[in-house]
Amino acid sequence: MNTTLLLMAQFEKTVIPLDAICEQYFSLSPAKARRLAGLNQLPVPTFRLNNSQKAPVCVHVDDLARHIDRQREAARNSWEKSQL
């Protein structure tokens, strides 16, 4: 399955507000996720669609999909190494 397409089906857009995904995908509260985004300490790039501080912080669906796929691959590699 294509992770990007499944995320697009879930969120029905390519640019997703960080607040909509932070708890499910990063186990962070919205406030903590926004704080870490401001410090560039999230595992995905974040951006605002304009220069206003009131604009929501967003993540592109491709970046989130790559993060999910990397985490899955790391887990798969770890699991395979533990198998006899």
C-alpha cells in the first residue's frame, strides 16, 4: 500500500495541520508539538502557509508518509535481526 495515498484519503488534503496529527503520529500534545516545530526538533519538516504567527503549523503528507515508512523499515530490520 502507498502510505501517502492512504494519508491523503484519511485527511483529504496534502497539507495537514500539525495539531491534527501530533498526538496520533508523534505522541505529543499540540502545544508541545508546536514548540518542537519551532525548534526544528520534529522528525518531519513543518511550515506555515503564510508569514502570520496565527497561521497553523503544517506538515506535508509526503513528509509524514516518509517518516512512517522509515519507522516501519527500522522496526522491520530490528525484528528480522531478532529472528533465528
